[in-house]
Amino acid sequence: MRFKHLDLNLLVVLDALLREHGVSRAAERLNLSQPAMSAALGRLRGYFSDDILVSHGKRMIPTAHAQGLAPLVRKVLADIEQLISASAVFDPSTSQRTFRIVASDYVTTVLLVPLLERLAGTAPHVCVEIAAPSPEATEQLDRGEIDFILAPEQFLSPEHPKKLLLAERFVVVGWKGNPVFRRPLTEEAFFAHGHIAVAMINAPSFAEQALAALGHRRSIEVTAPSFLSAPWMLPNTLRLSVMHERLAKVMVRRLPLVMAPMPFTFPVMREMIQHHGAKGTDGGVQWLLREIEASAVLERSQSTK
């Protein structure tokens, strides 16, 4: 389809070229051959009377004109996606749509697992893909490649709407045979023990950032790759771990663990949900947003009992 003599398919190509800064990577992104991508770049250069990408050593960089086009192209593609999404009525009972969510194993356990159980009956053909947080998550949201990010407030993009799901406290968890739990846990005992920390891919976790801000150095003896794996490393050791209270309540029912309040003032985490601002009229996104919010309301009511 052409608009003012421009093949509109070339807008998708232009977006990929400006994001990847190279013909080969852009071709891989769109599942095209390199010759086809080179030909498309040639057509773009002819239409805009600009090189679009120029060689700089072993890299290719956008021209000044192309850099100016980049945000306009992204907005046009986002608006087109919004138009397409808004044109169809979303029926969860019959839809076969795939939704993509970025969420940690913590929020997956406490919110998404109960949600998925409910959707198995009300939306049996809907597919939900859950990916771990990564440095690319906010860019993927910008590009429309994912539908939601569930994360602490400070990890979200300032460009898109967000809503509070849970206010989460933190607790100290350890093996029930650890003598430190025979009396109220003190700050001195907390820092005297070895710890299991959780390493995130994109940045230190909320708890790790908060602990670092205290100005004390913990003795970290083990670094776990996820929030769910850390509690499994505690039994039969004297190590401690700082955990989300809701996740800790789940794990102490399954493992020989106990939990205690933090022995010093510790900030509350605001777990949020974010979607692309252009999807405000997307019936499917708004439906799943309501379902996730309902799951959060249910979790909050249960945690107060």
C-alpha cells in the first residue's frame, strides 16, 4: 500500500534500521534476507533523498535527518497498531490472542499464578507469555513488543501510564533451626550473619538498592539468580535473606523456614503495572489490565486476614 508514493511497509523497515543501526541486524529483526533489506534501504534513500545510514568505521550511524525521523516513525507505527487493536471487539471467551508480560518470579508467584488459574476457565484460548525483567524491557514496551511490565515504580518508563498493584513490605527469612530466630532479630545480628542476595539482570533489586542505601555492608555468601531460588538455599544453614513478605509467606509453608520483621526501618516497595500509552483503547489490553488489577485486589484482601 502506498501513501504519497511511499510504500508504507517501508516504515517498518525504516524503524528497524534506525533501531539496529545496521542492515544485517535489521534484516534479522524482520526475518528478511540481507539483500532484501539492502534493497529496501535503497528505496528509502531514494524517497527521502537522504543516506539514512552512513558507515562510521565498522558501524553504521543514522544521519541527522534520519534521527529526526525516528520518533515520528515510531509514533506512526504505534498509532497504526492502536487503530488496528481498537477496530475489533475483544471477547476473552473466544480470543486466541497472545499477551506478553515482563514480570519477576516474585510477582508471577503472588499475582499471575492465581490469575492464570482463573483465566483457564474464562479465557481458555488466550495465551500469556511471561518473560523475566531485562535491560531491554522498556524499549520493548516502546516498540509494542510486550503488553505489560510489572515492576517496582523506579524501574518503569516515565513515558507510559502506570498503576499501583501492591504495596509490599520486606522480611528476613532463614532456616527454622537457626538460633538467631529464638529471640527478636536485632540489627546487630542481621549484619553479623551471612546473607543470600538476589542478582537481577538489569539492575540491583529494590531490596538490594534499599540495603545499599543504609550504608552498611552485609556479608553476602551466596548470590541467587532469582527470588524463588533464594529460599531453597537457606535450609540447614545460618544464612539470612531479605524477601518480599508475600513471597516469604508462600515459601515458609513449603520449606523449613521462618521469617522475622526487618530489624530496622525499611522502605515499602510499590509494585506497579505499566502498558504502552497508545493502547488505552485496545480492548484486549484493557481487559487483561482489569483482570490483573482484580488479582491484586484479591491478594491485598487475603493478606490482611
